[in-house]
Amino acid sequence: MSSQAFDLMWGGVALVGGGLLATNVRGAADRFQAMSYAYRSWPSSVITCRVIGGVFALAGSGVLVDAGL
């Protein structure tokens, strides 16, 4: 797999997944937080989960821009 293909794949996944968590589409952040809390994992609140999702969405868009898309 070429570096550009990997960047496109990773950027797309981070952008879409992070966007879904940040905007809490269909309760995605609520479900993710409930699942991670049940396993005593991080994040401990839905707001934290949404902020992390926003960071991933920004990172994904940055990777896509850097890859030339």
C-alpha cells in the first residue's frame, strides 16, 4: 500500500468517525462512552468523547488536505 493511499484511508476514517462522535449522530458518542465506561476505559463523559471525536475529525481533515485531496 502506498503512503498516499494509507493517508487517504486513515484520513477518511478519522474524519468520518470523529465527525460522528463529535456531532453525536444517532447517539454515537453516548453509546461509545457507555461502552468504554463499562470496560473501565477512558473517556468518562460524553462531552469528553465528543471533544476527542472533534480532534480526530480535525486531524483526519488535515491528513486529507496534506495528501492532496
